[in-house]
Amino acid sequence: MLVPLFRPRYGVVDRVLDRPFLAALDGSPPPVAGGRPKGSKALHTNATVAHVRRLIEQTELTHKQIAAKTNVSAGTVGRWTREFNWQRHPLAPRASDTVPTERAGRRLKLRMLGHKLHQLAERCVDELWQAPQSTSTA
């Protein structure tokens, strides 16, 4: 067993599962079915996740505005929204990666093109590996 040489710079938050009063702010079910995923590196309680979910689903705020209100990074807010399939408020702005192709900006179009080229290259490599190899004797 390794013994740490230095004390960690940040503390560890207790699991909230044994304290149900923190699981949700208003008595609603937990924000994520079955609790937060094991191995989460962020130190966010279920109450924080519930607050972010409520803001995502009931307000027209952007991810950056929600991040500023909840002390959670905007990337984490976007990842939670995508992973847990939270539905945005109908009037909320759309995420750039969900914009229809004809309205997409230059960066998104290039990213989608790169993804398609990668898939095409993978398919070609798979076909080459699956093709019968001819053995020629000279």
C-alpha cells in the first residue's frame, strides 16, 4: 500500500447517500437514478446536481450562467445534461453541438467532417483486414 508523502490539497466530501436530506433540495427524487456514478472525480453533492438539473430543465439560462450560479464548470454542466439526458427548457439556447447541420458554424462543420473521415478510414482499414490475403509464390 502506498503512503502519500504530502497531504492532499483538497478534502474529501462524504457520500451523500447515507444522508438523504441532502439528496435533493425539495424532496424530489435523486437527480441521477441510482446516485452519482462511482469514480466521479468532482466533489459535487447530489444536492448540487439536483440544483443544476432544476436550472437546466426549468430556466432559460445558458450553461455558463448555470455554472456561475452553482460553482460547477460549464463543461460539467454540459456533460451532465448530455449523459443524464436532461431536457432543456424549450426557450433555452441550444448547445453548439446540437445545432442542425445547415445552421452549424465553421468549427462544428469541420469537427463533423473530421469525424466522418475518421469513420471512413476505419471502415477502409476493416475491409482491408477482412479481405482474403493472396499468397503469391515467386
